[in-house]
Amino acid sequence: MRWTRRLTGLAAAAACAAAAVLALRRASLRWGATEAERAMDLPGDELLPVPDLTATRAISIAAPAPAVWPWLTQLGQNRGGFYSHDWLENLIGLGIHSAETIRPELQVQELGETVDLAPGAGLAVVRLDGERALVLGGGVGPGVSPSPQSGGVPYDFTWAFVLLPRPGGSTRLVVRERYAYRTGWAAALVEPVEMLSFLMSERMLRGIRDRAERT
């Protein structure tokens, strides 16, 4: 009877832990976004029409879209950083330093430019709708070139930054990540990547908001 009670207790604890993990995962995939924002079609969705995993996050910014846009177009390890936890990113040697000013020489200018996530690992600019949408995309994996058609990678990825003007001159920034698996083990790689992405993205959204509102 004692072992039965212990096993029952362990099973109950495991079930509670699993439920907590699922609840956290669900919240992380939709942080800040409304039901309407999660359901709407966004630029870049057409590049991966049948994703295996989607995350849509959003934040309100008390500034018009033209004041937010330059902060988006200088994102990147090779540009103005990610306005996130630089100290954490640099623990693994990424060499990221988030800019506090808008720098013209760091701005994305045209399709096909590379936005590095880390030294030697980047995504291509696949959509560039002025002051509305910046979409990055490519095959993701160690040593992969920044191309939406990259071969030999576990999954394809798009990262869309979309500005939605609001009444009164404010803006909603909606950020969507879409993953399409190419291998049977891609999910095992993407799940921990996505949880880390949530931690960094939440801080990034706040960083973009704070910088845009200051200017």
C-alpha cells in the first residue's frame, strides 16, 4: 500500500509538471498577441504555408510606425544587435552590442541582404515592405547559408516583423516565427530553441518599444 501511494503521488506530480510545461509553452507562443493578431495572415506566411510550429507575439508602442521602422531594419548581430539580453547572448561569444541610436550604415536596404543571428549564421531579407513589414527567412542549422532554399538543414524558418498603425499615432508590433521541419528529429531541436527565443523575444520587443518611444 505504501508503494502504491508513492507511485500515485509520483504520477500526480508528473502530471502537474507536464500540465505546467504545456501551459508555459502555450503562453510563450502567444505572448502579448490578441486572438485577432494570432489569426491574421501576415507578410511572410506565404513562404511557409504549412508550418509545424508558429509563434506570434506582439507589443503596443506609443509611437508611429515610421519611428519604429528604423529600429527593425538595423536588427542583427552584424548590425545594431537585438535589443535583448546582450550579456546572455555574449556568454556564448556572439559579440552582440545593441544600438541605442539609429545608424544609417546599419540599415537593411534591399532584398537578399543578410541579417546575422550569430557570426557566420544568418537569415536573408525575403520581404521588405517599407515601414510595414520586414521578413527574414532561411534554412537553419550549423554552417547553413542564409537562403530560403538551403539544403541539408533540419528546418526552415521565417521571422516576420509587422507594424500595424493604431488610432492616435500608436503602433502594434507583431512578430511571428514559423518553423517547417525537414527532418524527423527537427522538433527535438526546435522546442528548446523556441523557449530560448521566447526569453529573448520578450526582451527584444520591450527594447524596441523603449527605443522608439524615446525618439
